[in-house]
Amino acid sequence: MSQSQVRSEYQQPVLPPRISTWWWLGKPSYFAFILRELSCVFVAWFVVYLLLLVRAVTQGDASYQEFLAWSATSRIVLVNIVSLLFLIFHTVTFFDAAPRAMVVKVGSNTVPGSMVLAGHYAGWVAVSAVVCWLLLGV
Amino acid sequence: MADRIKLQVARYRPEQESEATFDEYEVPCPKEWVVLDGLNHVKDRMDGTLAYRWSCRMGVCGSCGMMVNGEPKLTCATFLTDYAPGPVRVEPLRNFPVIRDLIVDIGDFMRKLATVKPWIVREQEKPLSEGEYLQTPQELDEYKQYSMCINCMLCYSACPVYGLDPHFIGPAAIALAQRYNLDSRDEGASQRMEVLSAHEGLWGCTFVGECTEVCPKHVDPAGAIQRYKLTAAVETVKAFFMPRGA
């Protein structure tokens, strides 16, 4: 028996809890959680990418064309495709949490979670449509 | 169907060993037997030194939570036949110090639970002559789900955040805080907010969601925490724009 035994507040010797470095591979839900945490990196990348775009636009046509050429390189296209997939995953999982965080009341009735979720997706579609209209004029 | 099943039971006897080991026992496996029945059979007939907690045998007391094949379960509600042909691995709840065999030290949870004041707080009690604090069925529905918590701590065992950061107050404590905050008779929400809005309070939760998955009473602690986060965020914004509480 070890001499450096950990003890409880009542001086009982205890076996302290241990968590493996690889705990997140133990269950699919843990792995999905880690992927969702990782998706924040890609959210940050898109923020940086947007700022670079804005900077390029403000610096004139040549700078903007240079940005477009850089964006068309296979490396950036690949990064953006992976980022888009992670952002969709981030968005879907974030929306899934919404009905559990938001309890919406209409009078004395609680709006069903499915309606709250549908509202989020409707908002997503609406914002995307406005962005498409602004960019493409469609 | 096999009429016997093998239990692999974690043993930790601090006076004998510094690490947990496993002992194997073959127990009967009738269809009505739960894992706890198997452990009671071992204790009564095979090895009286086995130590574990249990009490009600009906999913109410919350004492018999253990890891069964790696999942936090109430052993009184987990049927052996669901694991046939076995073996069934029974371990103490994860994320807690082990005192002996399947018994964990629950002191940390008990201390944290008290900090959220899981009782009805009144600024001033009304005199008995005025009668009970009445409540409508709708007001009861507001918190009833959270009142089903039996403090079994399966949610703490499933929560990797608690495993990684033992200072995190944890799912059940937050769900029980929410239970009282949503009670129309309670006036202690602001007192609880001080504890829960701290760094190791609800913001420690990163919404893994496993607490809700393993909850045997369908309390949905993860939902309670997200709901509380929204409340805390709204209160913070209100305090910023209306510092005098206008």
C-alpha cells in the first residue's frame, strides 16, 4: 500500500479519480463534443477571412483582385471547404441546443421545442437569402 | 438465455492495495434480476467483504449508482439480462474518489449542492395564520421536471467537464438550483445567481449533454444549465444598460 495515500476529509484513504487524455475517444457523443469545440477555430478563421476581404476591398480594385486570386488557390479553397463543413456542424448543434435554453411562452402556453428550432432554421434561411440577394442580385 | 452471468466487480481495499483490481463472480441471471440483485447475491452468498451502497431498490434513493460496462447506471434499474451473455463489468462511479470497492466519496457533491440553497428561500415568511403558499398546476409544471432529481450523481460521472475540472459545480446542483428558481414560492434566485454565475458555476458547462443522456429520472440537467445561462446573460445585459435596476 502506498505511503503517499490520498485521503478524504474524514482521513479515509481514497483512490483519486483519473481521467485519460483520450477520454474524448471513449464515446461518440464525447467525440462529437470535441469536434464542436474544435469548430470554434474555423469560426474564427471565417472571421479573419471576412476581415481580409474587407481590407482588400477598401484598398482598391488591384488589392481585391489579388485577394480573389489568393482565395482561388487550392490550399485556401480546401481550408474554406473544411471550415464550411465545421461551421454547418457548429450551427446545427447550436440550433439543437436552442429549444432547451429558450422556453418561449405565448400567453400561458409553452411553444413546442420543434417550433423554436424551426424558427431558428427559418431565420438562417432568411439571412442567407438576404446575403444571396445582396451579393448575387438574385 | 443463459441462467448465469459473470460479474467483474472492481475491488479497492486501501489497507491491502494501492490500485483497484477486479474480482469475478458468477451469479444467477433470471430475467427479473437487476445488477444490484447480482451484487447482493455476491455479498450474501459468495463474498461478504464486497462494499457498495444501496437502499430503496426502486430508483428513488439514488444510492446505487455505479458504472455498468462503462456507463453510469442505477444498478437497481439495470437488468442483468440486458448484458447477457456477459460479462458485466461493475465499477464505482467515475470522477469521484473511491473509498472502498464500489463506494465513492460524495463529499464534494454534497458541499456544492448546499451552496445553491436547494430549498425554498423566502425574504420574509408569512405568518402561519395566512395559510399555505398556494400554487397553480401551471406553476408546478414550471419546475416539476427538475424536482425529479434524486441526487444519484450519475450526471457527474458522465460529465467530462467535472472530471477535468473538479471545481465545476456540476449538473445536478445547477438543475436543483433551477428547480427552486422556477418555483413560484421561492425568492432566492438572486442569492443562487451569485454562486452559479461564478467561473466554476454554470459557465463551466460546455454542453457535452451526457448528463441528460444518463439521467434516470429525465431531469435534463443540460437543458437546465443552458436555460440558466440565457437567464444569466439577460440579467448581465440588463445590469449593464440599467445599472440602477430601472
